[in-house]
Amino acid sequence: MQPYSSRPVHAILQVLWDLAAIATLVVAVWLSEQVRAAIASLGGFGQQIEDAGSGFATTLSGAGDALAQVPFVGDGVAQPFRDASGSAGDLAAAGTALQQSVEALASAVGIALWLLPAMFLVLVWLVPRIRFALRAAGTAKVARTEGGRDLLALRALVGQPAARVLAVVPDPARALRTGDAAALDALATLELRAAGARQRPGRMP
């Protein structure tokens, strides 16, 4: 597989585009981690609520247990504290739930911030790069086959803009009919250059 074009200018542009795509992905991953960490830090509020609720629950439960030891009226006096302890436990559970929600949100946003650019790069960068490499390799392979020059010349006539074809061969139809070697070489070279392949007609069998 040929990753870069045989044409220097095109190859330089491909290298620059590759570097830009990689840099974009690196920045996206770094930014996603920064945003994820920033959102996750909001979970500290939930931690504070959980700690406060747990502390209140423990304190109120302890007070209720102590009051329960009072003869005759202990249970009646202790019950409000036990009820309040249960409410404090609910507050602690709410703090835990808040932490979990914030962490889930942070993870989702963090993943989205690098996944979306990555998907965009796959569509606009990776797929075209793979398509180019496959086309260049396939065209070079055709050039090495018997009759490859004629096939490439025909592909140039079919696939290349008419202006380009006429610029290298003024009468391509006549060149095909007569088997004009120079004209066929020129057309094959045009197709090879368009595909970015390194093979040249002069090196074909």
C-alpha cells in the first residue's frame, strides 16, 4: 500500500493534513479530559452533602440511643431523634446519588468531546487517505501487468477531464486506433499521476 503521493507537492499536503488530523485528535482528547475533570469536580458538593448527612445521622442516632436509656420516657423522647436520623440518612443517600450523576455526566461529556471529532476525522481524513492508498497501489499494480499501459491509457480517457487528456494527446481516439506508443505512454502517465502512483509506464512490461 502506498500512503503518500508520488507528486511532491501533493505528498507534502498529505503529510501536513495527516499532522493536522493527529494534532486535532490529540487536542480533542486533552480537552475532553479537562472538561471531564471540571465537571467531575462538581461532585465534591455531593460528597459534602453525603458527609454531612452521615454525620447528622450518626449524631442523632447516638443521641436517640442515649435518650432511650431514660427510665419511663426514654423511648418517647428518643423517637424524634431516630426519625431525624433517618432523614439525615436520606440526605446522605441524596449526596451519593448526586455524585454518581455528576460522574456519569462528566464521563458522557468527556467521551463525546473526543469521539465526535474522531468520527469526523474518520470521514473527512482517514477514509479518503485509505481510498487514495488503495487506488495508488491498485493503479501501480495495473501498470506492472502485461498490457497495463493500454489499460491505464483507456482509464485516463474515461476518467480524466477532457482538458487534461487533450493537453497531453491532441487526438486520443486516433492514438488508440493506431496504437501510438508515445501517446499511450502519455495517457498512462496521466492516469498514474492522477492516482499518485510511483510506477511509470517506462517501467511497465
